[in-house]
Amino acid sequence: MALRFVILLVLAALGGSAITVQAGLNAQVGRMLGHPLWATLVSLTVSIISIVPLLVIFRVTPPNLSSLDSAPWWVWIGGALGAFFITVALMTAPELGAVVFVSAVVMGQTIASILLDQFAIAGFPSRPVTIWRVVGALLVVIGVLISAWAAQAASKSPATTSISSAKL
């Protein structure tokens, strides 16, 4: 595997880890503020505050705003999808637990990705559906079902001892 590809995989994995932690932290903020939408607003505000210094540090040139005149209307949905994801994550992650939450997110991403690739949607290049991609997606779905079943079974069993509470 090429080094660049490995670096991209590691960065994607780190991004996935960040999403998991973010969901838990945002859920705590939502409980403190009394509503998930307030936590979403806080999260997005902190995102803006975090990115501005990076723009300055990396001396990113100002954008060409006139190019947005020709942008299709649907490109603006990305921001709304980000707000939707943050809100859904902070509402569902504490109830589902980290493993089931992330598994379900990956399942949704996998299914959507197959469609985005097949039909070259949202700026992705066309990559046809293959039997191996379908098999991979089915394995992800099976993994979600197993994780969800195990979580439900564990929550109903009073004899269940987690690793974190066991004395090692």
C-alpha cells in the first residue's frame, strides 16, 4: 500500500474517533443546556471559533465568493446535514452506547456511499457497485445487528459485568 493511502486511512480513522468522542461530549452539553439543538449550536459555534485561527496560521487566502453565484442550490445542504448529524448523534449516542452508535453511523455511511459512488452524486467520481462492495455493506449491516442485539441482551441481564467495572 502506498504511504499516502495509509496516511489517509489513519486520518480517516482519527476523524472517526473524533466523531465518537464528539457525540458523547455534545450529549453532555445538551443535557446541561436542556435541549439538543442548543448543544448543536454550541458545537457549531466552537467549530467556527476553532477554524478561524487555523485560517490565519496557515495563511489561507480569502475565498472567491463570486464563484458561489454559479453553485447549484443543493451544495448548501452540506451545512444542514452537518447540523442534522450533530443533533442526531447527541440524541442517540448516549442511548445506543458508543459501539452501536458508531456501527449504525458506519452502516448509514456505507449504504449512502454505495449510492453516491454508483451515481456520481455530490461530487464523487463514478465507481460502480460490485458484488464485493455489496458483500462489504452486508457485513457492516450484520455487524450493526449483532452489536445492537448484544447491547440489548447485556442491558437486560443483571449478571453482566463490564470490563471497566471488573476488578482485574
